[in-house]
Amino acid sequence: MAFADILQQLPAVTDLAALQLRNAAGQLVATIENKPGKAGALAVYAALAARHGDINVAAAQEGLDLFAEHTADARAHPGRHPNIDRLLEVIASGQCFSVNLIKA
């Protein structure tokens, strides 16, 4: 299934302004804003947080499936898709990120 089709099945994120990821030390490592070009990643990460509580290895593996065709592109071109690169890093390192949803 294509990423665009998967997005249609995920919960809407119209009520979110952004999502923050924090490492185990509580440091802010990323903010995904609800804006063109980032809203899809926001929807994926918000869905993963709802299902898993945080972004752990299991969530990251599911996230790679949700990003569909973009995952292969991210693997072929590191740095092009930082939100997918982050999931690959979680899987490789076993690290975990807590998620803070910021309402619009």
C-alpha cells in the first residue's frame, strides 16, 4: 500500500500543532510540525505514540512499514528523510524517545 493510502487510514492530526521527541535524558531531539511536507510524518509518529506509548523499537519497525515507499528511499539516500532515519536509528541502537503532543 502506498504512503498516501496509509495516511488516509491514520487518525487525523488537525488538532495538533506539533509533536516533540525527547531522549532518555529528557532532552528535546526533534520537533515535527503540522505543516506541508511534515504533516504525514506527524500523523505517523502520533499514531505510533498512541499505539506504543513512545517511539521504541517496536514502534520504529511499524513506522517503517507505515512510511511505505519512502522507507526504501530513505535507506538509499540517508539524510533525505530525517524522520525515517530516526526510526532506523532507534532500531539500530535500541534507544527510545518519549513523545509530547502539542495541541493547536
